[in-house]
Amino acid sequence: MMNYEIFKEVVAEKFMEYMPEQYQGMRLRVEPVNKVNKVLDGITLVGSGAGRSVSPTLYINHMYEHYLETENLQEVLQSAARRMDMAFKEMPEVGDVNLEGAKDNIVFQVINTLQNEDMLRDMPHREFQDLSIIYRWVVKVDENGIQSSAIRNNLAEQLGMNEEQLFKCAVENTRRIFPPTVKSMNDVIREMFISDGMPAEVADMMIGEMPEDKMMWVISNDRGINGAGSMLYEDNLHKLAMKLETDLYILPSSVHECIAVSTNVGDPYELAEMVSEINMGQVALEDRLSNQVYHYDKDARRLTLATDTPNKRLDGMVAEAQLIYDNGKSR
């Protein structure tokens, strides 16, 4: 079985042999692509032949995972070529893209600043504690999922929007397109039991009762995708804190959700140690958000860092520069 580097060379050499005839005048390009928390090797097609001026991107890393599962190189290349062909056919023409309409579909996402510093150089963003708020253009939302694209500097220029304008649009649009949710962990588990066919009465018996100030509360959105940014909607945090009659600790369990608990539950550094262990052992790298814990002050109505744990990236590497937390910066 080939290792990844050899596999990448084979893909670069053989991929075009599996593409349909109309693509044969095009050239394969392999280049690194910054994604959330990691860099992937992307392949695109350059030149005439597909009737499109922009190429979709496939990732050799995902192809290699398929190869490890099947150990069948031909099947992997055939499957990838079919996906590339389909992606070309489904791509809108550049002239068909409604840039004006895009402004109503710009949302925000929070990612880790240190882990993504290379990607952030090419993106409008603003820093919040150890995180950065970036922007996405939502192309489609339906029962099959969400199609969106990260807004990089060149797209922001096409939209004619600076970071401040993107932020103002995203704050309104994110709440509308992906409404924030706050649910007790008991309710989340109950919904899972019922969706699996368990009668509601039995689910209630299985879960039992717990005082609200001892519960964990899940902060996300109605889709459960990139929902950790919902913690930025302070009004929801305030309602929960007033309900519990305590301040909150916010545990960033992934880019998709955060966990809120009463500050009476425990020490923030012990909670941060638990977050870090879960991140490294149970959360995929692309889904990790932070190893810190945040504190919501219900009286000051402010969200700040509760911890400043050792300066490590989410992949476990020690950062060279000292991380500085400074709320409110924008680029």
C-alpha cells in the first residue's frame, strides 16, 4: 500500500486519464489549500475544455482516505473523476452569480486564531479572545445539507464589502438563517432517544431529573452545524444565566456547539483540562475550536476568557509566538 506522498504523486500523474474527453485539453494543478485547522492538498483543472472559467476543487487527502478503505487505486480515481465532472456540471457560470443577493446570505463562523493564522491572512475577519470571526456565503440550505463558501479577500472585493460591512450583515443573517438554540443536555439526549424510536415516557424515565444549575446546556443553532458562534449572541447567554441565577462557564466542545454550565459547577482550569483532553482524543482536528474556557458575567453582560492554558495549537504543536488575547480587533 502506498504512503500518502507517493499516492499524491500518482494522483497528479494519473488523474486526467480518468476524466471524460471534454476535459482532456485541461491541465491538473495540485496546490495546498488552507481549510479550518489544517491544510489540504487540492486539485483543480486549468485551461479550456469544460466550458467553465473556474474549477471545482477536490482534495487528495479525502481520496487517500478512500484508498485506505478500499485499497483499490482505480476505484478511487474513477470515483474522484466522477465527482469532478459532476461538480463542473453543477457549478453556476460566473455571470450567473448574484453578488447583490449574496449580501443577504453572509453568515459568520468562529474558528481558532492561532491554528488558522495562515488562512486568516487571506480572509476578512475580526478577533474575539483566542478566536476569530470569519464569514461564509451560504449558497443553499435544504434538507440535504448546506452549501457555503468561505469569504476570502478576493470575494470580499467582488462583493464590494469591507470587514465591518460583512460583520453587520452576518450578525443579522446568521440569526435568521441559522437561529441560535440553547437546550439542556437532558433535552438533547431525550430528542435523540425519541428520534431512535423510543417512546417519550420511556425516554423521560431513562433520563431522570437534575437541578437546572447542575445541568450542561448546549449552545448551537437549529442545524447543529458551525453553531459555536451562537455564543456570541449575548442575549441568549443572559437569559440562561438569569435562569440559573449564576454566571456561566462556556466550554467550546467543537466548532459546531459549546457547552454552558453554572460557575458553581467547578474550577475553570479543571474544566479546560477536560476540554483539551476531549479535543485531542475525541474531536476531529477540523472540528476543534479551543482548549480554553470562557466566562460569562451576567451582571457586566460580557464574555471573556476564564483561562489562559499553555500556548499550544489544536493539533498539539507548541506555538512559537506568545498568544495575545485582544478583543475587538478587525482586519
